[in-house]
Amino acid sequence: MPKSIAISKVVAAAVIVIVIVVAGIAAYLALTPTPTAPENIKLGLLTPLTGAFAKTGKAMQDAAQMAVDEINEAGGVLGRKVILITRDTAGDPETGLSAALKLILDDKVHVLMGTFSSGVTLAILPKIPQYKVPFLVSVSTATEITTPVLTEYQNYKYVFGTRWNNTQVALLAVSFVTEVVGAKRLFFMSADAKFPRDLYAIAKPLLESKGVAIVGVDYPPRTATDFTTYLQRVKEAKPDAVVSCQVGGDGPIFAKQYYEAKVNAPLYFLGGALGSQDTARQLGEASNYVAFGVAAWKVPITPKTLKFYENFEKRFGYSSTNYEDIRTYDTVYIAVDAIKRANSIDPDKLVEALEKTDYVGACGRYAFDKSHDTVWKPGYLQGAIAQWVNGEGYVVWPTNIKQRAYEWPYG
């Protein structure tokens, strides 16, 4: 046999062997599962990005994203990246429910967070037992959001309130009336809506038990722009203090007319627009000495508080709401803390971990009671009372973070 033919046969045989080996490797690789990166931890945020409360809803989204970014920069959780998926509720129950179902069914989030409006939260609540997704309510205040945890635990154990509830909001007002002002006669003036009426129903017996007489109650329509008649009734009643819950655009109008009418009684706002420094500066002298309740302030409530304010305002270029955004920021961390301690994204394991929460956030120390609402007392969460003086806000209560004494110069 010629030498060239022999060499060709050897080469051909070698090629066949190589082909067989390569085919074998390919087959092995095809049958061997390719290692995949761990699934991302998905947090779903429900917030109003359109409608009357879009500005506040954007602040909630910004704060949540800031928390997520910080967590990822620190290495994520359980070796996974955390991602935030936001859907718009428009402040509407039907829209909010649809958004929640999309987060649960389409986006398959591991934790649901939000919302701003109690009506939206209450519309979503009946779906939670069906889908068993932990739902951390960071803003909505209605007390009935968490009461089902006590009566139907197995169905509603997935619901937690990282917000403050109506009772806690009312307790701040009671502290203003009884501890800051020492009033004995109170006039309650608020917009005609469910939230103010609920607050009054809670605050009234608490005030009366402390010897405070209610000398007047008025609910102007939410569309009211002229409060002349109502303010005259306040003057005639001669209260030692006035508590108001004009939480929308009517709040600044009411405060301005209150100032112009020279009502000689300290004024306290239960949240709303009067907690905004922009609003206070726009009102000028009319905002002077108005007091209001906040969940947090630019004081060292915890080692994380001032850092939150500094980073938030530096990153987004506007001031914190002192409630909605900072509570939502803390809520992201509380969710991730529970995932880390549970070493799992299993809903029931997350519930067990959340029930054992003892977390120090930017707002204060978080722990949950039997209704899955936050513990409200000194050393945990208790809010603060601030007052505007010449466009600057100062904490006047509680004493451990007090910046200056409360002032009422007209008495």
C-alpha cells in the first residue's frame, strides 16, 4: 500500500475520533443543566404616581428605590439582587387592586408594599389570603387594615403595618393638647371625610379621660374655600386649642384664614400639607406657630435618621414628606431583614421572621404587636410634634428629641 494512502487513513480515523469526542461532549453539555444566576428578590410597590397624590407617591417610589440601591451596593440579600417593581394605584381602589394583582400574578413579587390611600389598601386586602404574599402597608392609616390579623389569623397573617395607624395619629394630637399646650377646652375642625371622622372618634374619649372638654366640632365640606363662618364659631367657643385635619389643598387655605381671623388658640394639624416646608414658606407669617405631627424629622431619632434625610435630598433635590417616604424606605429594609433572617422567600417563613422583627430604621425602632401593627411607645416608634417659626420647623415634643419649647405668642 502506498505510504500516502496509509497516512490518509490514519488522518481520517483521527478525524472520526475527534468528531465522536466532540459530539459526546456536546451531548453531555446538552443534557447537563446550565448553572443559572439566583432569582432576583422582587419587591412590589403600590403607590399613586398619577392623580391628586402623585407628588407624595413619587416620594414613596424614590425612597424605596434609594433603599433598594443601598442594599444592592452592600451585596444584596442571600446572594441575590433586590429589584423594585412599581405600579401606579392613582389613589383609586379599583386601579389599585388591578395594580396589586399585576404585581402578584404577572411580576410574581415576593413582597408587596405600599399603599398611600386606605381605600386602596382595603380593596386589596381580601385577595391576600388567596395569594399569600406578605403585604407590608407602609402608609395607609385605617385601623381596620390590620384588625383581621386578630380575628382571622391564618388568612391575614401575611398583612403587616409598617405605617402609623389612626390610633397612633390620634395619640400624637392628644399629646399636643394635654402635654404641649395643657389645654382644657378643645375645638375640633376638620374636612368632612372618613379619615378625620375616624380620628375624632378615637381622640374624643382619650381627651375626655384626661379632663379635656370638647367645646365644638365642625366638618366643613372638602371643597370649602371660605372658612369665615366656621372660624367665627371657634372664636365664640373660646377653646384653649384647635385641632384640624384639613389634609388636602384646603389645609393651607384654612391656616391662612385662621391667621387672618386672629383666632387666639394654638393650632395643631393632624398631618397633611401643613407639614411641608414649601407650604410653610409660601404661607409666610400665616404658618407661624402652627404645630403638626410627623413620623420623623431632621434630628437624630436613630443613627440612621440624618443619613436618610441627607441622602434623600441630595439624590432627589427635594425635601422628605417626613412620613410617607421615610416609612416606605424603612419598609424595604424591614422586608429584606426578614428575608435574610428567614433565609428564604417562602411566604410562611417570612411571616415568622417578620413577627420577630426588632429593627432600628430611620424612623425609629420597629417591632410588631399581635395585630401586626408597629409597637408605639418611647424607645420604639412614637412620632414627633413640630412647629413652624419663620418658615423653619422645630421639634417641640417628645423631650428626648426636642429642639425648642413650643411658642404661642398671642396669648
